[in-house]
Amino acid sequence: MPSPYIGLMSGTSLDGVDGVLAQLGDAPFTAQVLARASLDMPTALRQELLALNTPGPNEIHRAALAANALVGLYAQLVEQLVHAAQISAQQVRAIGAHGQTVRHQPGAFDGIGYTVQLNQAALLAERTGIDVVADFRSRDLAAGGQGAPLVPPFHQAVFGDALEGRAVLNIGGISNLTFLPAQSELDDGPGLLGFDCGPGNVLMDAWCEQHTGARYDAQGQWAAQGQLHTGLLAALLDEACFTQKPPKSTGRDMFNRTWLERKLAAFAPIEPVDVQTTLTELTAQVCAGSAQWAPAACARWLVCGGGARNLFLMQRLQNLLPGVTLGTTQVLGVAPQDVEPLAFAWLAQQALRANPASLPSVTGARGARILGAIYRA
């Protein structure tokens, strides 16, 4: 039996780190999760990572120490996964560790731009005794691509179907969407398409924490109590990125508290609960509105990420997509919280095999590229 892989993910929401230890099979592709684990993001580290999303003093020093602290969390999670799977670290082939994105500016400033993921892959390899694959975005960026989203090829491998067109909607801090046409349409059409839609949980979480103290709106219960503010919604939707044709990507560089406060400044004070309702509607509309870019009919939408647990958001999505069967990836046997860490386990496997794992139809790069830098244990 081939060695398993570990995938780690700490996303834009900054609520914690998720990890899986999984056996990845070929022809057809399978992903058998042997262990899963999660760790909450410590408050001090979370606040520092949030602060590093915007310019500040002594950034290089602070970023280096934050990366070390994040890897300490990664190493704890790896230890838990190995223990839960009842194997030794030496039996794990590699860890796919994306790091924490703090800046994402593809193509900006000099025509190349940059993307920054805080990580210390050498330290993780040293701590765990396992090969680590990291730095997945920069190779695609160097080839003229967005460097994001990274997961659509994995979505194709695990969720694609010969007869049914599907869409995979990941609602993390930022939402991204992958269209998976039926195989016959994929063969004859423009190819797989995936892109960032806009805010997922990032604004909802920030507003909820500011006004309730909770890091997120559990099941959307708070938002469900408010009233939609149509004027604010129109102002929030007034951004060119929402109507920009893919390829496209975004992040906290744009969608953050400063952006929200600027939008709110044009209105008289609005009840906090009504703002939460309106932010939920914003996420629902930018995700559902992205259906306009579908290259072929996708009658089934599969939702993953933290947003899949927001029942009010899921209800709004279904209302906005009346002709679509909407559910989570669980209906196909993959837990919503497992999808992204599994994707990074798969990306690590592709890097070690020297297989290209990016798609020009997704990122806009000049060609498919091998993604990831390898740090040997």
C-alpha cells in the first residue's frame, strides 16, 4: 500500500488549522481519510496574522516570528494526525502545507505582482521528520497567472462526473467556485473553469466578532434575525471585481474591515444585526451571481468550507439558484471541512511526482506548471 499524505489548511477565516491524513489512490482517483484533526488559532497569533494583512511597523521581523508560531501549530496537528491514524511519521510520504496568505497582489505594480504565504516549511520538516511541500502559488504567478485558486484540478479529480455537470463552491474566508461540466462537454468545451467569487465568511466573521464577541455567526442564526438593507447591499455590490470576467482572484487585501467601514460611512447608523444580514446576502449574491460564467450547465452545486455550516447562507443560496440541486460535498462522501486539506495533500503528491497541477483556464497562466517547493526531512 502506498504511503499516505498529510494536507494542512489555515484559511482566510483565521479560525484555526484543519488537517487530514489520507490515502490517495489512482485510476480512478480516490481519497480515503485515515485521520482528521483541527486546532483553534490562538488569539494572539490570529491577531498578529490579521495585522500583517495590512502595512505596519517592523513587518519582516513580525512576519518571521508569526510563521514560526504557525508552524508550531502545524507540527502539533501533524502529531495528532499520526497518532490518530496509529502510524509512525516515517510512514507519511509528505505534508502539503500552504501557509497563511497575508498579501495577494497578482499582476500588480510591476506586471508580475506577488503573493505572500507565511510559512516555515524547513522548520516543519525539522519538527516532524516528514518531507514538506509548500509555496504552491508562486510558480503559477511567475508564469503570468493569478496563483489562485489552486483547488479546481483537485475538484475535478474527486467530484467530476462523466454525465452530470457540477459546481463546487468553497466558502472559506474568500469564496471560490469551480465549474465541472460533464465529461463530454468538458472534452468539447473551453475546459475546466475556477475562480474567486469574492467575500465568503471574512466580512461576516469580522462583523460578528466585533458586535457579539463570537468569532463567527453559528449557523447564521444572528443574520437570520435581521432585515436586509437594500441600500447597503447595493453599495457593497458596487465593485468591479464582481463583474470582472475570470480568471480572477482576491483576498483580504481588498475585503477587510476598512473596506466595510468605508462602505458603511455613506449611511446613517444601521442596526448591527441588519448589517450581518446584508453581509450574508452579499456573499450569497456574489456566489450565485458567478453562475453567469459557467461554461456549461451545472445542475448540482456542492458546497464546502466553513460556509457550508451556515444554514441561513445555504438557504439564501438555494433561493438564488432555484434550478440547482444544492447540498454539501458530504453527499458525495467528502466532509466539507476535509476538502481543502485534502487538496493540499493531493498537491503535495503531484509535486513529488513532478506532475503539473495548475490549469491555464483557471489561473490565466501561460501554461500548466508544477506547483510547490519540496523541503526534505
